Amino acid sequence: MKQSKRDIINGLLFISPWIIGFLLFTLYPILSSFYYSLTDYNAISTPNFIGLQNYVQLFKDDLFYTSLYNTLYMIVIGVTLIILTTLIIAIALNDKRLKNVSFFRVIFFIPTLVPTVILSILWIWLLQPDSGLVNTVLNFFHIPGPGWFASLTWSKPSFILMFIWAGGNYIIIFLAGLQDIPETLYEAVEIDGGTIWHKIWYITIPLLKPVILFNVITAVLNIFQSFAESFIITQGGPNNTTNFYALYLYQNAFLYHHMGYASAMAWIMLIITLGLTLLLLKTSNWGKVA
């Protein structure tokens, strides 16, 4: 009995740095943000408790709905395109007949190593309406290039294009899942006279369901937390078409000094992301191998 207690004490001592870090830097900020969401707080004066008023005000805020719409657009359209594109690239890179496959894998992964600030500046240069590389190439073929980030129509698709370019992490995860699929299954399809599309539809997709689900959930969370790109490139413009949820939260907290209001937004974001994650897990069987 004494030895058992001693083992427990020793174990707690060994993990005490993590416990202290969790209490100070994770649990305390979480509880503090919930308290601040119930107050009128500007980070300077003493918080003034106002109950659920911040939450009530949120649902009367037109810009809150705009930022939520922008983010949901990026989730529905953006995540779909990101997952489809990276999956197709991963399938192509998993083909052993491809020469210099290691080189191409590195090429697709390199963009994920680029810091967000550098990435944003690079895409500002690429998608400049007048002198950007993309529109210069389009003009060479007598195709009028859009305004990209400066366009009401093309601003969000421009961010989707940038996120696809930086989707190397999803490709790596897909590659790991693809390499776990036995080659014998593909050989069986070939023996039965199946084509590459039969292999993908009847073998690759069903056995890759858990990996696809993981990447979808990861992409959704990344989109909801996306802030730096829109902050650096557009500041939420034009006309708030790229004012995403995390950016509007930042504006309330650090530009308007509405810390309590921003804390309420953070908790609404937590509820929404948790609800979307549970919905994906509950309403589909993608977490299970067929």
C-alpha cells in the first residue's frame, strides 16, 4: 500500500510541470475567457458583469453574421476543393510508376514550411490585378484576369486557391493512408479487368474514409482559426467579403477593445466547431472502413 502511494506521488511529481502548465496556460485562460464573456471589459478597466448581454448583442450584429457567412463559405466551398485537390495529388504521387516521385513530394510539401507572413506577401504579388504574375500570364493568352483579392467576387476564391497551394500537410496524411492499402487489392481489380477508376472508387476511397474524415475535420478547424492571411492581405475587405470569423474576433478584442464581446465570440466559435465536428462524426460513416 505504501509502495503504491509512493508510486502515485512520484508519478505526479514527474508530470507536475505539465499539470502546472496546463492549469496556468490552458485551463485558467479558458475559464477567464468565459467569465469575461459575461462582462463589459476593455482590458484596462475592471470588468463589469452584464450577464448574457454580449451573447444577445452578437445575434443583433450584422457584421457577426457576415463574418460567419464568410467562414462557412470557406468551409463548404473551400474545404471541399482543398480535400478533393490534395487527394487527387496524393493519389498521383503514390503511383510508383511516376519518376522522381520523392522530388515531387518535396515540391508539394515545401509551401507548408513557408511562414504565414511570407506566404501572404507572396500571394499578394502573384495576384496583383495589374502587375501580378498570374494576370500577366493570363493577359499573354488574351484572357482578362480578375481583381482577385480586390474583387467582391474573387476575394474568397483567391484565399481558397492560396490554401490549396499550401495544402502539403493534407497530401502527406493522404499519402500515409494510401501506403497502408495492400497492393494485392489493386492487383485483384486488375485481374477482374477493372480500370484505374474502379481502383479509386472501390478500393482507395472506401479504405481511405477515416483519413478523409480526419483531414476534413482538420481543415474545418483550420479555416475557423484562419486569421493572419486575411489580416495581412485584405484587412477584411473589400466590403467585408474576407472579414472571416477569427479576424472579426481580433478586431473586437484589439481594435475596438471589446474584450468581453470578443470572448463571447470565442465561445460561440467553440460551440459551432464542436457542433460541426460532432455532426460530421454522427451523420456519416466516414470514420469507419467499409
